[in-house]
Amino acid sequence: MTRQTLPNHSITVFTGNLSTSKALFLKLENALLLAGENEIVEVVSQVENLEKDLKGWCKLKGHILVDKEPLKEQFSYKILKQSRRTFPRDAAWGKRLGDKPLLKDLELTDSIETRAPDLQGLMARGIVPEFGSPQYDFPLSHKEQIWSEPVAKLYEEAKEYQWNATSDIPWNEIPDLDPVMERAVCQIMTYLVENEFSALYIPGKFISQ
């Protein structure tokens, strides 16, 4: 941050000894909602090293941390409000759509694209994205990696044929086994359960990608 001539701040928020936390960012969010565009919100804090976290938060929200000044036993952080939105408008969207997006540009078709668009963030297919939502950089984003036409049918079939261990097994008809045989059966069942959990956990990791 470089020292520069700043407009007068309109709001001062006293955060005491609050470190980086939801409570701190909630205070800032409320203050910036009250401030006008290109106005300064001053954060007075007893914490000396907030600037890195504030910079990251400001970048996400579309504002700029422009100054840090030591006070008597406190520190003053000044944030320049630059966006009227929750998220900043992405530069690429701005170039493509301009200040007034056309509705026809935002309507999504039911066709499956060969690659998920980077600028649409995390969203269900068929809805209109919010401008400037975060870019997630999912490694699995190509159609040939993740799309299959009969997935919905397979999912419904799996639900229909899912068995219930409580009601589908005649537990009262199971005979008492010799202890050695009982231990062997338990060992085999444990192996099968481990395989079932592997079948769940390993593909489950792909969802977050």
C-alpha cells in the first residue's frame, strides 16, 4: 500500500481485538453496504497484521485496501468501496456483455457444452450465473470426463433396487455357527464392507473437482 491522497472516510468501524473471523467480515460487510461507491470505510483495530486478510477479502468483494496507519495502541485500515455488488464484475464478462448485459446473452440452453465455462462459477445447469462469481478451476470440467446420457436412469434404478439390510435379511433364520466358522464369516463380511466403502469414498472425491 502506498501513501496517497484519499477521500474523506464516511464510516468508521471499531473492531477491537477481533482477528480474521466471520464476525469481523460481517461488520465490514454491513459498513460497506451503508457506504457509497468510491467512499472510504475506516477500520480501527487493535490487531496489527490484518492487511493481508483484508486485501484478499477486498479483492473478492470488489473493493481496495488503500491505506494502513498506526494509531495510539490501534491501527487504522482504510477500504475504498468500488463495487455496488456483492461480487466484483469479472473483466471478461464486462468486455463481452458491457455494462448492461443483454438477456439473450444470459439465457442458457439445455445443450451440453464440451467444457464447463470458467466464468460461471459453481452453478446448476440451466440457471443464469451471477456476474463475477468466483472462478473455481475444477480439474474435471470436460464433457468426456464427467457427462453420461443414462446417468439419471442409472440413478433411479439404483434407488429402486437398493436393498434394506434390516428388512431383507431373515436374521432369525441364521443358524449359530462354530466359533471358528463365525470368525471366518465375519472376516469375509468385513472385507466386503471395506470394498463397499472404497467404492463410495474414491468416486466421491471427484464431486469436489
